[in-house]
Amino acid sequence: MRTSSNPAFRNLPTSPGGYARFGDAPAGLGGGFGDGPGGSMPAAGAADRPLTVDDVVQKTALNAVVAIAVGVLVAISGLYLLGIVGFIVGLVVALIIIFKQSTNPALVLTYSVAEGMALGALTGALESSGNQYAGIGFQAILGVVGVFIGMLVVYKTGAIRVTPRLTKMVIGAAIGVIVLMLANLVVGFFTDGGLGLRSGGPLAIIFSLVCIGIGAFMLLLDFDQADQAVKAGVPARFAWYLAFGFMTTLVWLYIEILRLLSYFRD
């Protein structure tokens, strides 16, 4: 099975036939959001039915709806300090899920709630800062949905085939932009605007477009990983783990699209 730029999906072990198989020791963790050691996947129980596409779609849709609902409530309430709590809780829960490769629905839903709080606070604070940002959150959601549907069509039609070479390119690009983000942050402590990657100027717009493009290709790789897991007949409970993987990519896309829209609004 090809590795993915998504840390959750890159953790999936491989079977001799090339598909994901849960129950063996997985390959090392790594990708768009961080690297770390892998663990052993739980063995499939005899009573577990095989995973289906509907399982993945339903669990992913549920987590997305939960995140959006929580985000809207936080944005409307004006309790933007909850965003800090959301980012911290979301990071901690994400690390637990990734390192333990947990299929616990409560953990996955907690991650979605936390990210909903964080993104809702971020969006609410932005929209309340000036009339030029009114409705930007809804536009960002539409953008994410558009990218998701677009890349799903691309994957299903085979317009872009997921190959080991493409996977390496996406992973390398993701690592590259993260390094640039960190460098921009560090330089920002000493120079106003840092490297200019988040200043709202032409360079910032180009950088955000690149980040969105990488996020789109991460989705493409994620579709492939989920597809292979379904073909491998892994237990249905792993739909929660796959849904978490999709959510990490969707969060990445939302933040970058929101940032890009804010540049144009300015």
C-alpha cells in the first residue's frame, strides 16, 4: 500500500497483496502533520464485518457536521477563548489517536468537537473584526466542499493516478511548506511580517495557493488509502480511524482557504 501525506493514513500497515491490513505491525508514522513511531494494530475480531465505503462516508460526514455545528455555535456565542482550548485539546487527542491508532468513536468525535471550537473561534474573531470579513466562514466551508468533491471526481475518474512517485512528491511538498511556516514564524519574532508568507501580499497569496494545492493532493492520497482499506476488508470499526484522517486534511484545507479569502477581502 502506498503511504500517504496524512499521518493517520500513513500509519496503516500493508498486506502482501498491497492493501491495508490491520493486525500487523505498521510502517513508521510520518507525513503532512508530523512523524512518530508506529504501534501494532488491533487484530480483527471474528464478529467484525468488513469495512464498506458507506461506513467511511457516514463517519466522515458525521464528524464534519459535528465540527461545523460546534464551530457555528462558538462563532455566534463570541466565546473566542474557547479556540485556545480547542487547539490544545485537538492536538493532544490527535496525537493519542495517531500513536495508539485508536478506533474509539469518543476520541474521534472529541477531536472534531475540539477542532470545531478552534476553527469557530478563529472564524468568529475574524468576521467580528470588520465588515469586510462578513460571511467568510461560509465561503471557506464551500471552498473545502468544492475541493473535496473535485478531488473525489479526479480520483474516481483516474484523471490523476496515485503512484509512489506522486506520494513522495506530495509528502515532500507538505514537509517543505511546514518548514517554511516554522521559519516564517521564527523570523517574525525579529522582523515585522517574517518572510512575508502570511503578510497578505502577493507572496502570501501564492503561498496559500500552494498550501491549498498540497491539501488537495493530500485528499487524493487519502481517498486511495481508504479505498485500499475497503478492498482489504478491514474491520468496519476502522471507519472511525479513517474519518479522523480525513478530518485532519479538511482542517488543513479550511484554515488555508480561510486565510486566502481574508487576503482577498483585505
